[in-house]
Amino acid sequence: MSVFWGTNYSIVKSAFREIDPQAFNALRMTVATAIFLAVVVGVRLRARLGPAGVAMDGALASVFYTPDPMTRRDWGSLALLGVIGHCCYQYCFMGGLARTSVANSALMLGATPVLVALISALLGLERIGPLHWIGAALSLGGIYLVVGQGFALGSHGATGDALMFAAVCCWAIYTIAAGPLMRRHSPLAVTAFSMMLGTLMYVPLVSRSVREVQWSSVSAGTWLALLYSAVFSLCISYTIWYAGIRQLGSARTSVYSNFVPIVAMLTAVVVLHEPIGARKIAGAAAVLGGVLLTRKKG
């Protein structure tokens, strides 16, 4: 998951040379939704065959299928997740990535576990000890090291950083809000249905951008980038993320996301030739160090 998400930044940003970011994402989300729904249908048909049709053990099978039906209240929760975790998050993520560097984007999103911990504490879901507060301050200081230099309101880079921070907030809220549904329904179903509803809201929002793209002139490499991002970054990685939360818990799963900024920054150097100076390296160390502190007890 960390490799898929880390490499996705540079792969997606390279596609922006030919396709508007929001148009690219509209098609990416549509493809991913279609794949998710096809898998959901396939899994449910297989489950109807009975025990002989399910080759996975119970714990692994629950990641893909649970028998409880979706209630009206569940669908309302899924719609909210679709708005926050797919429509708003993806709009801000793509807009931010198009306007700022891969390093800035990845490091800001790398601080998501800190924000999750803080929001959980405010909601009374998790206790925040001294180490957590120190970790939060350290991560915020690391982000400032990366994005603070030369920050000017109204500038192209500042707008990108602001959109990426909004994306971080959306992802943190989505991660917490999905918890109750994950306890009763499979990660596959929750992700598939929330993405479906989010895509239905997102595509009309960016329809003008979609119409303005000259799709016939898009290169094969960009089409491959779109498929890679839809299949690996959305379908497979989202399923791994929530399977991890269900099987390992959010704390242990979040630790693995710490590798995403590292993979993203290294990939950006190779693919996009983005410079990484001492300031960004120090900022990355502070962000990741802060995240690790928030995962410790005390």
C-alpha cells in the first residue's frame, strides 16, 4: 500500500501534462468505482454458494464480505463518507497536487495520523497524553519547515498547500467516521459504496473540465497512468488500508503510512526531478518523528 500510494503522486502529476487534474480524477474514480462494484457483486454471488464457495478463512473473508444488510441509516452514513472522503477529499487532493510539489503534498498527508489522533481526542474517542501533544507539535513544525519558507497568501504554491491541508482534514474525518460502519460491514463494501456515492457527486462537479479535454490526443502512457492509479492507488490500496484497520487496528496500520512520504519523495526525484534540500529532509524527519510519537502510549 505504501509503495502504491507513494509512487502514485509522481505518476498522477506526470499525467497532468496532458489532462486537467479534475478531469483525470473523474475518469480515475469512475474506473475504480466500476471495479469495486464488480468485485462486490462477485463476492456476494460467491458467498451465496455457501461454505464450499468461500475458500478464505473467516477473518480474511470478513474483509470482503459480511452478511449484514445495509440499513437506511447506513446508506446515510455512506453518503456522508462519499461527500467527505471521496468527493471533497479527491477534489482538494488533485487541486493541491497540481499546484504544489510532490514532497509538500506527501509530507502534509503523512501527518494525517496526528490529525486523526487529535480529532479522536476532541470527540472523546482516544486519550491524548503528553507524548501525543509533543508529537503533534513536532509534526506541525516539520510541515512548517517544508511549506513555510516563501509561503505567500494567494500564490500558486500556497493555494496548493492549502488545498492539500484541506484534503488531510477530509481524510482524517473520513477515517474516523468510517469506523462504526467497518465494525458491521466489510471494508470492501464500505469503500465501494462510499466511493460510488462520492463519484456520483464528484463527476457533475467537474463535468466542464471533462468536456474540455481532447481525449483522442491523450498518449498511451497517460492512459496507463490513469489505470495504474485507479487499480492500485484506489482499489487495491483502499482495500488494504481498511483491511489493516479491521485486522490490525488503526494505530498499527497508520504506522505503515509513514513510509508513503519517503517513497513519494524518492519517486519524485527520479520521475519529476524535484529537488529535495536539507530543509525538506529535516521537515520529513520531524513529520515522521511526530507521527511515531503519537502512536506511543503516554
